[in-house]
Amino acid sequence: QVQLVESGGGLVQAGGSLRLSCAASERTFRGYAIGWFRQAPGKEREFVAAINWSGSSTAYVDSVKGRFTISRDNAKNTVYLQMNSLKPEDTAVYYCAASQRGGGAADTSSWYNYWGQGTQVTVSS
């Protein structure tokens, strides 16, 4: 069982930056693909970004390309989501998820086996 803990959320003004972290409980984390998803009030959860086990493959939703960067440090069992040029529409609870199918950077929630509790990101205009 992999336990995931997100951190780094908060309140920021439009145009600002935040870095989210997703820390895992197991060393085997390094074999997992990791995805970030978000859910705004009244909306469905949506894919944001993903990275495969080695970091050699990443994927992003179009709305964050050029602004968000996903990366990982397997020595620290941690994946990061650097978010720059934040917009009010980025406001949501952000979740990280882990998949034992580590080779791909999938954008589908069903690909992932384990989920964190989420961290709130609020961008004010």
C-alpha cells in the first residue's frame, strides 16, 4: 500500500507561483508513475500532469502547458508540480496519484491505484 501526502498548496495572487509536493511512503515509489489531478467546486476532477517512473516521459493538459512543470526525485520519494503564472481558473483541490504501471504518463484517473488526500490551491484575481 502506497500512501501519498500532498503539500505546498495555499493562497496566491494571479501571476504567482506555487510548488506542490507529493511524498510517498515506500521506496518502491520510484517504480510508479505519478499523476496530478485537480477538482474545482462543482466540477469534475480533471487531469493536470503526469510523469513516468524515470521522469523520461511527461504529459500535461493543454491549459497548463508552458506554465506547470512536473518532476520527480526518486531518492526522496517525491514528485513536484511547479506552477507558475497561476490563474484564478487554476483554483482547485490538487491530488496526486500513483500507478504501479510506471512506464507511462497517463492522463486517465483509472490508470492510478493510489490517491492522496489533496491540497487546496486558491488563486485570487
